[in-house]
Amino acid sequence: MPEHTPPPERDLFDAPEASPAYRRPLAIGGFVLAVVSLFLLPVLTGVLGMVAGLSAHVKGDRLGFPAAFTAGVCMILGMGLEFLINR
């Protein structure tokens, strides 16, 4: 009967191994949703852009955080534009 060996210990403070799949399309989607949030449903598309950008950032794409930041700024600008237009 084979002997059971426990899995190797993992340091809890090491960065998790992220899946690199779909990291660049997520960042590009974050930028696209950022631009869309300027004109159409700024809260919904801005939040979705931030989520896509942060997901790309967690997966290791260097454009992920800038996409999330851009989506947040565009969301705020889109809400301001919506306020000025509907005033």
C-alpha cells in the first residue's frame, strides 16, 4: 500500500499564483468600459471597467491598474456630464 505524503507547506505571505489567461483582454475591456462610461450608464459601466481592470491587475497584467484607475476617473466625469446635460 503506497504511503500518503502531505502536500508541501506553502508560505502564506507569498503572492498567489495567478492564471495568466485572459489578462490582456480584461485590461483592454477595462479601458473600453471606461470610455463607454463617459456617455452611457456611467455608474454601471465604470464599476464594470474597474472590476475588469483590477482582475487583469491581479492576474499580472501591467495595464490592469491603469485601466481600473481610468475607469474610475471616467465614471466620475460621466456622472458629471450626465448631471450637466440633465440639469
